Amino acid sequence: MKVGLLMVFQNFSDRISDTEVYKRDIGLASLAEDFGFDTLGGVEHHFSNYSMLPDNMDFLGFMAARTSRIKLLTGAVILPWWKDPMRVVEKMIMLDHFSEGRALFGIGCGLARREYETFGIDMNEARERFAEAAELILKGLETGVVEADGKYYKQKRTEIRPRPYASFEDRFYCVASSVDSLEVCARLGGKMMCFAQKPWEMMLPHFDLYRSKFQEYRNCSAPPPVCVDFLCCDESSDRAEELARDHMSNYFITVMDHYEMMGDHFKTVKGYGDYAANVDLLKEAGKSGAANDFVNVNTWGTPNQILEKLEKRRQSIGEFDLTVQISYGGMSGENARRGMELFARKVLPEIQSWGRSA
């Protein structure tokens, strides 16, 4: 099992300065390689304290200079927000040169209406823009040439310099929590990333659909999906639960607000049917009930409890890779580091030793 760390850069309720957020999260990210994580990633979000990382490629370029072995994952570049996909090709190739081939290219479609509106992009175009940009960028990363004459993107044939460091064919990831994104992910040969959102055993049909679509499009078996969890690890079961109930719930409330998860707009926006189907369920559960459910599906407890939970998940959904988030919802830097270090000492070596099924 490959295990990654994903940085969010959240300033929950503006409790500290943005400068302190960056100092805290860069400090934690700088520990990932020495602690033994396989990948380090960053999200992309704009214009609010929900997540303050508007350019994850820049962040990873900075981290490339501070590390020597760890893989660097964009988790993810939200393609419809980049009006010029050629810039993404340039920036990813530069990151690959800076890191000497350690870059992993992860993409997503984006879900927040407020970010789409601020960028002046019609959310009804999101899925088509995402698919068109993905194909254009992936071709550019392979060939070093960008050329487009599509519905949304036009570009005369242009050679990118520096030329590609290496192929991204086996270094391509795609956030695919919905069926709409899953289809594009499988067709383009991406490694699926999926955030914790409901009991993992209930996600099995989603993973199975990805596997079958990948086989259909690529004529080979799909790589194991990546489960993206929030992590809280402590020697005390009670303290782990207390921290998780507090900070994971805090984070979930910001998710509900940032994405307007109970908003009826999902019912009319093209390509977001999966989210529209959940609106009424979330309204019925209420924010506090839904937050409690969210905590339950994430990863917290003592090292032994976490190992048991992850093994149970593996038995339920099959082989998977894991990416964890440790700084969120007002979690102090001290508590985040303590939990990360304990996880790295007592959980990480064990799950990294789990082999793939034959």
C-alpha cells in the first residue's frame, strides 16, 4: 500500500493568521519524507479560508527543493478553472524537472459554485471543459506539444520548453467521487482518488464500476484506487475520538458551507447528478447528524484501532492506497504533528508492507 499526505491549508474560523497557517502546514509537509510517506500532495482552492492553496504546482515546486525522494502529487489541479490549459502543461513539466521525475499529476473537476462564479465560468460547462482540458494536457505532457481546436480551448501548435522530463503515463491521478468524473478517469487511464463520504463498504459499487470501465477502455486491470481520509491518531482511544469528533466535524461543516451541499442548485447544474441525489438526504440528516456520519467513515483511533479499520476496509473493497489529511478544522499544529508522528511510527510501516493480491 502506498500512503500519502495531503495538505489543505485551512484557516478554520480565522482563528490564526494566514501566515501562521502557512508556517504550520509547510512545517508538517516538511516532515512527510523523513516520516516515511510515499507521496506529498496539495489541494487547489481559492478565495476563502476553507482552503488557501490557489496553486498546488507552485507549492510542490517549493517542496521539491526541500525533499529528495518523496513523490509530489497535485491533489488536484481543477482543470475548468484554468482558462489556458497550456499553462498547466508548462507548470507540470517544470515541476517534473525541479523534482527530477517525482511529480504526480492529479486532476479534478471542482464542486464549489462560488469558485466557478468568481472565475466567470458557467458550472454547466464544467464536465465538458474538464474532459476536453484533460485530453489536451495529457497529450501535451507526453509529446511536449500543445495543439487544440476544441469547443472551449483553441491553441495553435506550440512546442513547450523545457521539453518533458519523462512520461506521465503511469503518474496520472483523477478525483472521481462521482460517476461523471469516474467515466473520464477510466477512459484516460487515471488512478482514481475518492474522498471519504459514506461507509466504505457502500462505495464498493463505485470502485467496481471504475475497475470495469478501466478494463473496458484500457484493456488492462485498473490500479488500486486512492482513499483520501482525515486522520487522527493517538495512544488514547478516548482522546483520539475527542479530537476527531471536534476537528473532523468542524471541517465537515466548512465542506457543507463551501460547497453548498444542501443547495438545490445541484438539481439544475449539468453533470452533478450524484450530488443532487444527496441533497435531500443531507437535509434530512441535518448538519450535525451528517457531520457525525462523516467522522465515522474517516480514520481515527489508536494505532491498533486504525490498523484494524484499514484491514477491514481492505477486506471490504479490495486493495487500495491511502492518502491522509492531518491539519484541518482548527487542529493545532502540535496535535497534528503528534498524531502524524505516531501514525508514521506505528501504522505506516505495517500498511506499507501489505502486498497486492495476486
